[in-house]
Amino acid sequence: SQGKMARDMSDIDILKMELEQLKKEVSTPREPVSKTSKDIMDWCEAASGTDLLITGVPDDKNPYKPEKGGCIIT
């Protein structure tokens, strides 16, 4: 497991791994949250008409809809 591997490594080995990860991440393009959050909101609004989590699943197409019936005591 990864936890055991980290315990078996020296501090220098762990720092080398962290340095390699940071070298990979430094080239990742960054954008301000103000721009990306607006992009996400626009995308969600554009997709909302077809998003089943928003519109719901029609009863006739829902394979998980419970069967009608049951017991009625009169």
C-alpha cells in the first residue's frame, strides 16, 4: 500500500518525490477562479435542459420506479 511505502522511504526520498510532483505541476496552466466558476455556471445552465438530475426521469422511462400495487386494508 502507499502508506507502507511512504513509511519505508527516507525523508530525502519523500522530498525527491514531492519535488518531482511539483515540477510536473508547475507547468499546469492556471486560471482565476472568477473565470472558471463563471464558465462552469454557464456550462451547467446550458446543459440544464437535458440534465436528468435537474429535469428528472420520466416515469415511463425510469427502470427503478416502484411497481404500483400493494395491500389495501378496508
